[in-house]
Amino acid sequence: MKPEEILTLIGAGYTKAEIQAMEQSAPDPEPIAPAQEQPAPDPEPDQEQPAPEPEQPALKNNSTDEIAKYITALTAQVSSLTKQIQRSNLLNAQQPPAPDADSAEKILASIITPKH
């Protein structure tokens, strides 16, 4: 850990023993090879998910046709992700609260001429 991180933890109320336990339990991050794919997180069950597309193999040789197919597949995946994000944003969108029905004029009028 960096000294700044340790000082932040001390300021948050952690003890020396707790900080040492954190240092020992935190494994060193292993570098990930670029060819490895990370598993996708589980989708939320209430959202509609498109059928998974077949995985694209890594480029074995750099022919123009293979690169064009690979770019087309990547573009399709990005478009799919964009549509999912847009749908999610629409589902989570909220209308701003309605302005108060009573304006300043109405409030003053009710004070000047109270209802009986």
C-alpha cells in the first residue's frame, strides 16, 4: 500500500492490525493476457437480453477480409451494447417534479382575501 492510502485508512478509524491484515489478504494483481476474455456479468433478470452472438475467433492472419469481418462484428456488438444502455436509461428515466401549483400571486391573494 502507498503511504497516502495507509493514512486515509488511519483517518477512517482502522487499526494497525486491520491495515496489516488488508495488506496480507490483498493478492498482487496478475496481468491479463489480451487474448483472454473476461466472463460477462450476469444480466439483471427483469431486463430483456438479446440472444448471445457466437464468439469471434481471434485473428489468425491479417488478411483484409478477416479484418473487415472482425470490425463488422465489433461494430455490431457495440451497437447492441448501445441499444441496451439506451433501453436501460429509458427505463430508469424520471420526469422532473411538477412545479408548485401555487404561484406567488395566488398565495398573496389568499392572504389578502382569506376564504371563510
